[in-house]
Amino acid sequence: MNGILSIKEAVEGYIAGAAGKAKASACSIFMKAIMAGAMIALGAQGSSVAAHAIENVGVARLVAGCVFPVGLMMVITMGAELFTGDCLIAMAVADRKVTLMGFVRILVLVFLGNLVGGMLIAGMTMATGQFDYSSGLLGAYTIKVALGKATMPFAKALFSGILCNILVSAAVIVAFCGKDLTGKLWASFFVIMLFVTSGFEHCVANMYYISAGLFAKMNPDYVAKAADAYGITADKIANLDWMHFFVTNLIPVTIGNIIGGSVAVGLMLYYLNCAKKN
């Protein structure tokens, strides 16, 4: 096919790129990861603005799903490093082009860089006064979203993380199949729209959503609005803290994202397209 690569060609191309990535300096990977974390965060904050005043959950998620993919589009076109996409490097490990320790090194650097980028955008968004939109409803909505994620049961967060990165990793590979920019962007858009509309858990997006909620919680006006609009009482909002952010949400979601991207998509695609040559 003239307009796209085959899945086999895309997998082989990704593996070759991963082998080169493993040789990159820690500083380069980390800086690209900060950039990706910021881009995903910008997509997340834009989706919150678009959806915060819509009462119907399905419609709100669909609207958010039409805005959020811009973040991944920027990541793809600007060569940034996103944790969930880099889980696919498991294919290069299976192909012996990247060592297991090299894979772990990349994931750790990218995770930390994504965290820095996401939290920077959350802090700057708070500083802009954007959460004042709709008489503070956006601030209240930001708290509600963060609280829901920070108090999610482990199993729910884990499986939601798996499903999320099945879709996000699929979006990365599908975009890789495109030979031109338009094809790459449209291919990724619809898959990411599905993940956001479905409400699955993405560790990098949550680096923005939950930290933004923690910053919004510092404003008593947003807290009061959250109580008025969503019935979030003081004892409930107390569960929105840094421990719940990192332990209750990021740990199970990140594990789920790794399983979904590395095993369910990465190793499966490798087995179907490349394993026979070895």
C-alpha cells in the first residue's frame, strides 16, 4: 500500500528506532520526556476546559476525547518521549536490539521527565487563574476529577491502566504506519479519542489531572464550589493528597500501562510479525 506501512514494517521500524533511542544520553531522553509530559498535560487541561460544564458524563467525555488527542499529536510530531508509548520498546528487547536494563533505564528517565512536565503545566495553569472559569466551576471540576482518580481501588486502576495503554500503544503503532503527517495525526486521533471517551487511566495524563487537583485544593473558593456543585465534603477531600496521588493511583495505573503497552500490544505484535525470523 502506497499511503501506509504494513504492520510488520511499522513494528520493524519501531524496533530500529528503539535501538537508537537506547544509545541516547540520559539528558536527551529526560528533556524529551519533560516536553512530552507538558504536551500531554496541555491536552488534558484543554479537555477539562471543554468538558467541565457539561452535565452528561458521556457527552462530556466525548468532548474531552476530541480535545485531548492534540497532546499526543504534538508528542508524535515533535519527537518527544512518552512513557506509555515507550512501553513498546519491549519489542526491541524481545528482538535483542535493546537490553532489559536499557529498557528499564529509558522507562525510568521518561517517567520522571513526564512527571516534571505534567506538574509544571499543572502549576502554571493554576497560576493563570484558569480555574476561575464558570465562577470557579472549573476549579471544582479539577478537584472532583483528581479526587476520583486518587481514591480509585487498586484493581480498578490496574485494569483501567491496561486498557488505556492497549489503546495508546495501538495509536502509536498506527501513527507509525502513516507515511505522511496527515495520516499519522488522523490515525492517532481516533484511537486516543476512544481511550479518553472510555475513561481509562493514563499515568502521564494523571500526572497533570491529580497534581492540578492538588493545586486547586489550595484555593478555598474552589473547595467550597466543589462542595456546592458535587457534594464533596471535607472528609472526602482530605483523601486528595500526595500519598494517594503516587501510591493509590500512579502505582497501579503505571503497572497497568506497562502490561497493556509492553505485553498486550508490544510482545503480541512482535510475536505475530517478527518472532519467526529468530
